[in-house]
Amino acid sequence: MWEKDSKEALYVRKLSSSKDNSIKFKDFAETRPAEIVANIAVCLIHQANYLMDRYLKRLEQDFMKEVGLRERMSNARIQVRGH
């Protein structure tokens, strides 16, 4: 596994933020040993997992803050009926 600030890790991070990253990644992967490509895949999986965890936590916070869909629908019906 690469160190977080290794030149390889920095290159992959930079690669992931570019517009045409699928083409660059393919070229990168085809010119590296299988172990390096596997390491990249593991890093990308970890990054995707981290981002999904953050996304799910945000959804949970929004749900708790704004209540659920059924509660909002019920509240809307109650307000319409009350007026």
C-alpha cells in the first residue's frame, strides 16, 4: 500500500479530478504492473466507501432534521384541512 503522500498516490488523486480520467486511467493501468493497478483499485474502493459513508450520514442528518416523507405529507394534509 502506498503512503498517503507518495508520488503514486498524489498522481492517482490528481488523475481522479480530471475531466477525461477514464482514458488517462486506462493508459496508466495498462503501463503498470498488476500489483500497482490492484493497489489503485483498493485505494479507489476505500475512497468510494468513505464518500458513501459521508453521504449516508448526511442523508440521516437531513432525515432527522426535516422528518421523513410520510410525516411531511401528513403535516401538509393537516395544514390544508385546517385552513
